[in-house]
Amino acid sequence: MKPYVLTLPLYLGFLTALASCDVSDPSPQTSYPPPVVRTVALKAEDVLLHKEYPGRLLPIRLAEVRARVTGIVLAKTFSEGSDVNADAILFQIDPAKFEAAAAGAKAQLEQANAALALALQQEQRIRALIQKGAASKDQFDIAVATRRQSEAEVLVAKANLRTAELELGYTSVRSPIDGRIGAATVTEGAFVRQEDGTQMATIRDLSSVYVDFTAPLSDLAGVRRDNASDADGQAAERREIELITNDGSTFSQPGRLLFSSAVVNETTGQVSLRAEFSNPDKSLLPGTYVRVRMTQGITRKALLVPQRAVQWDTLGQAKVLTVRDGKAVLKPIVTSQSVGNRLLVTQGLKAGDEVIVDGVEKATPGSAVAAQALDEKPDGNAALHNDCVSICDQQAKL
């Protein structure tokens, strides 16, 4: 067997390979910059607090037009859904029977007046005969009684004529109020009755509207306390009530609280309230469900945090991420209510804290972050605009 001989070039290459295996690769480790987050520095401010309650619109006046005499409807003189004035003629009921009754009552009055004139002459004649001794006292008493009876018959005839004239006037059915009239419930040729007061139409006064709603008794006590106190000169502003329509917009006219019920619902602890709103353009329609925003008072030195900066865990605990010494810090907070697109914080934060609003998903508690100030406004329009610009720039780069 021939022995294996290792040549010099092969031996040197083998040693080089062994040396390369012992030497570690000195490649540098890659480092990433901290994520960029946008923050808002909290400032203490005075906040006007509001609460909203569901309610329903009601007309300030509602009149049901009903028949006051019995007869056949001859004409309808209005357009359904139009605005009518008080005393405008809406329907015409056949007046023939009532014209005849009025004429008969007038004739009876003339007859009674004639009988009264004759009775007066008879009384005067008996009085003159008594002075001459040609008539007895009994004759004079009969003449006086006849005159008084004739006067009473005249009064009865006048009353009958007045009744007949009223019934004749009722044949022209008039509007009792100014307002908007709905659909007619009777048509020409319909028979209407005075006995059951046949309903013919409904008119609603829309110059103003009522809003009936309910609120907790504690909220009402706060409103009364605030209205009684005028120390800060803003009692008039607190008394104003806003109306939120069904499309989410705020009605242009402020309202005023009229009254509250003296009884508290035993089941819910709610009190019935009513507010009045002027309706000059008649855009508010009765029956609409709306929301009423009522001012509760002013909170001094309040801290408000944007809602999108708040995170909620499975137990319902609110938390925010703040920036301190260049690192993200998780802080639990307690909120009481929303104010626009922000939350009122009662515990957990103080004025000057930098709260992360945008980029929360990039930061973890204890990690380094690069904070940039965000010009956050109460309505959030500027922030939303900036967010859109940033997202659009990223999409353009992609």
C-alpha cells in the first residue's frame, strides 16, 4: 500500500482555512432610531360643562278644528299643509237652515217689541185713569205685570236671535289660532255633527316649540344652584339651552327652561322638564326626537386629554402614554365625562404632562421615543388635517 503524501501547497491552504474558522466576523450591529410620536402638553383651563338629554318636540299651541253646528260641508277653503291666520274661514257648512232660524228669531223679537209697546201704553192709560178715579188698583197691577212680562219676552227674543246668529256664524268654520294646518279629516259633502264635535282639521302653532325631556334630580339641582349664583357674571350663559337636531347639527336659536315637574319618578329618579325654543323659520316640526344640551356649570383648572390618546384595558381602566426624559411612561387615569372630542381627567395627570396622541402603537412603556409637539385644538380639526397630510405623504412615497 502506497503511503499518502501531503504536498506543501495543499498543506498551506489547509492551515489558512483553519485560521479563517477561528477568526470571528467583526460585522457591526444595526441600531434603529426611536419612533416618532406626537404629543400634547396638558394645560389647566376653565371648562363649561354640558349634558345632553333626549327629548321630543311639541307645538306651543295645538287647536283641533271641530264642527259647532250640524250640517253638510259645502266647501273647503284652505290648502293642506299651509299656514293659516286666526279667524280665516276653513270650511263652509250649509247655512240655509240657520239663516231661516235667524230670520224667525228676528221676527219673534219684532213681535215681542210690539207687545211691549202695547203693554207700556196700557200701563200709562191705567195710571191716568187711576188719578181720575176711573180705574181700580187691580187694573193697574195687571197692567204693570203685563208690561214686565212683555219686557221679559223681549229679552228672550233677543237671546234667541243671538243664538240663531251664532249658529249661523258657526257655519263658517274659522281658524282659532295662527299656525300650520294639517290634512282635512272631512271633505265636501261630509255630514258633521254638533253633538259629538266632528273633528275637521288640526292647526299647530310653530312660531315656537316645546321640548319635553327628563333629567336626574341631581342635574336639576346643579342648574338651579348655578342660576342662583351670578358671582362670575355668566349666569345668563348657563341658563341657555341648546337643541341638537336629528341630523346632529345645533339649532341656531337658544332655548330657555320653563319648568320642572314637582314629582320625581320613583323608578328612575328622573324629573320631567320643558324648554321653549323660538322657531322663526318653522324648520322644527312637532313629533321630532331631538337632544337637549343643558349647561351644568364651569369646572376650574380642568385637564382635558384627546379621546384618541386614551387606551382602555379589559377591566375598563383608562390609560395614556406620556413622555418623560425621552421615554414612554404608562399612566392610569380617571375620567369623568367627554367634552367635545376630549375627556375630562380627574386623576392621574397634571398640568404640563406630555401625552402621546399620535403614534401610540409605536411606543411601549419604558422605550425611547422622539416626541414632536402637536397643535391640538378643541375641535380637533387642525390635528385631523395634519394626520391626513402625514398619511398622504407616506402613501405618495410608497
